[in-house]
Amino acid sequence: MGEEIRKRLKEQKRSISWLAYEIDCDRSNLHKQLHCPYLHVELLYSICIALREDFFSLYSQSLSEII
């Protein structure tokens, strides 16, 4: 998920620092979180709002392939 978020940041010409500010999170903590295999739901929700992207749909797509 972190890779997708970094990809969208790059597409929107925004930085991790910008995103951290938008979601009221420490930049270094956010950077660490984006390298974890899983993100907390509330953090992902905040990122979706800031970037105006539905990252939850990525989980839904992979789940629909399994079910």
C-alpha cells in the first residue's frame, strides 16, 4: 500500500512532508508507516482524504479476486 501512496504522491507532485502536514502526522513516522506491510485504517482514511484517492478500493479488488 505504501508503494501505491508514494506513487500517487509523485503523480500529484507532492512530498511525504506535504502529506504528513495534511494529516497532522510526524514526517519520519509517516515514512516508517508507509514501509510497513499494513496501514492502520484511520491512517489510510486520512491519506485517502488528503490525496483524494480511494486506496481502500485496492484492498477490495484483491479481496474480490479471492472470494
